[in-house]
Amino acid sequence: MTFGAPGWQTDGEYNYCPRDVLLPIGDLIIEAPMTLRSRYFESHAYHSHLLDYFASGAKWISAPKPRLPDSAYRVKAADGEILANHEPIFDAANVIRMGRDILYLVSRSGNRLGYEWLQRTLGEGYRVHPIEGVYDGTHIDTTITLVRPGLVVLSPERISRAQVPAIFRNWEVIWCPGMVDTGYCWSYPRASIWQGMNFIMVNPSLAVVNDRQIELIRALEKHRIDVAPLPMRHARSLSGGFHCVSVDVRRRGQLEDYR
């Protein structure tokens, strides 16, 4: 089946990574203005859930739907910026929440106008920090993974010690050990080996990690993090680890400020 908008047609994408589509911040859920045409209507897959969240008191908005004309994509751009800055475009997985601080990765799946729209929409209650000049492939959650307040995992291949965001200045950093390649089934992988650090924290002391990433598990355990190792052999084929395939919509606790 194909669908489209003025100027283009495409087929769809499998609905595997809700983290890419929906951005919950406080009691607000934002449908992201996604980068790929093939994912233009992907939020419809979660429509019944969004209605339930709205009925239970959540605020629900959609970012301005981008037109995504050919001019939105800068093929072989000399400056490395693949997305033009004509309209706000970003995937929800370009964003990591840290209480009142929000990290936004400017990359091939999120432009600066997307960052500006998010900051203005969230208002003075949140501080949105653009992360630029590091990994610019797509999403942020294979470069930076939060463990608990004061502890973060960073990819040493994608972010150098000189590039550590200022927000982590007083945090302890686990430089992620080398990843085990879990393989893929297509002619090319849809995700890099750094999918291995795409783990999720169930609570501040319990992590769900790919069971093949033994060195990462040991590094977390040295910091008194309990680990639930689970198999996920298809992460590189379908482009999503444990963090990608989950969204923490229903949460407990208060809005924190970690400064």
C-alpha cells in the first residue's frame, strides 16, 4: 500500500519503535514531526492508546506536520547537515529527558528548527539543550544512555571527553565498553553495533540489557546496578533496542531538577 502528500508518495514502515514517534514530557504527549516520509502516519498505530491517555487526563498535541518536500533533504551536503532547516523536523528519539533538562540531538533525524519548536512549546518550565557536533547519524539513545541521577553511559566512538555536554560536568561517566555485534539478517544493518547500549532503566537500580553485552553488564554492576539480561538478536535488523521499543508513558514521581 502506498500513501503520500503533495509532491511525494511512499510506502509504510513497520511499527516497531514507539520511542521514535511519541514524546511524553510530564503530563504532555507530543506526536513527533518525523523525518522519514514512510513514517508520516505512524502515530496512528497508537491512536487508541493516545485516546486512553487523554481520557485519563494527559495533554495530547501533535507537532506541526512537516511537508517533507525534496528540498527538506540535503543529499551529500558539504557541511554534513542532511536535513534542511525550512520546517521543524525531529524524531522523538532525538530527545532524552533529565527532569527539567531536555537533551536534543541535532542530526539527520532532527534539525535546529525542531529544537526551537520544542523549547518554545515546553516553555520556561524546561531547558532544552541542543547537542551538536557529535554523532549526527540519527537518534541520541545509542550515544547517551542515562542510568540514574549522577551516572550516565556515553559511547566513546561517538562523543569525546572534550564533547561531554556541560549538563554532565558533575556526573560520573561510564565510557561504554566495546560492543558485541549481534548480527543482522538483511543485506545491510539498519543499526550500528552501538544498539548494544540501547538499554532501559526500569528504576534507578535495575537495567534491562542485551544479554550479549557482557562487558557493559559488568560495567553497570560495578556501579551497583542490577541487570536483567535479556536476548534481543533482531535489534540491528529492525533498528531498535530495549529503549527504542518502549515508552515510559505512565510514570510515578515528581518533576526533578538535577542542577
